[in-house]
Amino acid sequence: MDIDLLFKIAGIGIIIAVLHQILTKAGREDQAMMTSLARNDYCSYSYH
């Protein structure tokens, strides 16, 4: 596996984690949950 791909996946994971925290603090738990689910889908498909 290429190391650049790992860095891209990690970078997107960090961005989504920060977005999740911001949305949770803003009281938008439903949208925060959707971003977490989107991250899980992206990471699971990126390895294939």
C-alpha cells in the first residue's frame, strides 16, 4: 500500500473528527453523527 494513500486517509479522518466536534458543540448531534458515518464509509472503501 502506498504511504501517500495512508496520509490522505488519515488527513480526511482528522478533518472529519474536528468537524464532528464542532457540530457536537454547536448542538447539531444529528449532523455530527452523519459526518462520522460518512467517514466510516470513506475509510472502508478506500482500502479496496
